[in-house]
Amino acid sequence: MSKQILAKLTKKEEIIKGVYKFSVQAEEIVKLSKPGNFIEIRVSNQTEPFLRRPISIYNLDKENGILEFIFQVKGNGTNLLAQKEVGDQIDIIGPLGFGTFKTENYNKIAIIGGGIGIFPLYELAKQAKQQGKKVDCYLGFRNKDFVMLEKEFDSVTDNLTITTDDGTYAKKGFAIDYLKEDMKKEKYDCIYACGPIPMLRAVQQYANENNINAQISLEEKMGCGLGVCLGCAVKTAQSPKDAPEYFHVCKGGPVFNARDVEF
């Protein structure tokens, strides 16, 4: 069950240029949220922009009722949101999404993320680590200027691998390649991923070829976040070619079994 609340902005931080982390007081949403859930935010008190903005949940501080989310300024809506100041009230609906990350059946997990897709993976890693699971994490970025949250992820994982496409920071190349190399030494029970479609496609292919469980979080544009507008459709892998069937990311996901999605 989701709630609509006015959440007080308690902390605002620009973690890299154009990327902001907001902390809001949101006890009602925090106590209902699971790793992989997202929220819908009204960015303005005016009629424009009309649609809310879907943003993944980054961190849940259940003890203090604090919800943290991170977003990149890309357009008018996120630009308006970035202008909020500490003390402002933010209209939020959440938690949303029926498909969340499932870890209960696994003990050794690999988490892989790319760019701004890493944000929903932190709470997953944190909770899995608290549950006593072995958690290895692979985060890929374009270059050193885009590297984010290294210390935060390092604190909730057993082994953290950072990569940059051009080698300007940490290891050069793609995160998936380092995951594949490590899998030769130690097989994970499940892979969890969020990021650009090419990365998710590579994770899906590798998992399918090696019979490994994989869960992926999709980042589709959502108009309503409630399954009404039907704008966030993705094709199911099992649907016939002459009569394609679709999931809707906001209701069926945003987390799916990698075998179920056709890119």
C-alpha cells in the first residue's frame, strides 16, 4: 500500500555536478518500503509540469524515518526539484512498484550497476549485508568525473569493483567484464543489476548462458507510476512474435527476473 505525504526536506547535497541527494522525513513511506521500490514526486505546486517524476529509493533509515533519493537534473522537472531547499515540503507518493529485489533464497550475490542506475542498488546491498550474505558489487561509470558513492557502497559490500570506460579512475573497461572474470573463481547465487540497457542486456545474456539467477531493475519513463497511463511497457520474453505481450514497469516491476524481459 502506498501513501501520499508532504515530506520535509531535511538535507540536500550535490554529490557530483548536477546530481543531488535529498533526505526527507517520511516515516510512513519508509516503514513500507523494500529495496527496489520507487517514489513519485510532484516537483512544483503549479499545474506545470503536470506529471510527477518517478525516482528510485536510494536509502532507508528506518530508525529515524528518513528516506533518501538521488536524481540527476535532466530537464525542467528535475531542475525545479533541485531548487528545493532544506525545510521545504515535498509531495511524495510511495512506495511504488510491486516487483522488488528478492534475496531470501541466496547467500552469495553480485550487484552490478552503471551510471545513475546504481542508486536503487545501495539499499539492496545494505540490507543483504545486514542479513549476513556475501555481497560483491561492480559499479561502472563513463569516466572519473561521474564516479559516485564509492565510500557508501564500499561500507555495505565485501568486495567493491569500480570501473570507468576510459580508465581515468580505478579499473578500465566495463563492470560486466570484471564480474565475468570473478565468476570463474566464485559462482554467485544471483546477480542484481540496474543501469543502461546495453549493460542489462549483457547481464541477461551472461546469466542465461550460464544458468544463473538474475534480477534487473528497469528505468522506463513513467507517466503515472500506478499502471493507469500504460506508458512504461516492456515486451515479455515469452510472448509470441505475432501477438506480443507486455509488462508495465511501474506495476509489474520495476524489478524483473532477467529471463522474463525482451530487450
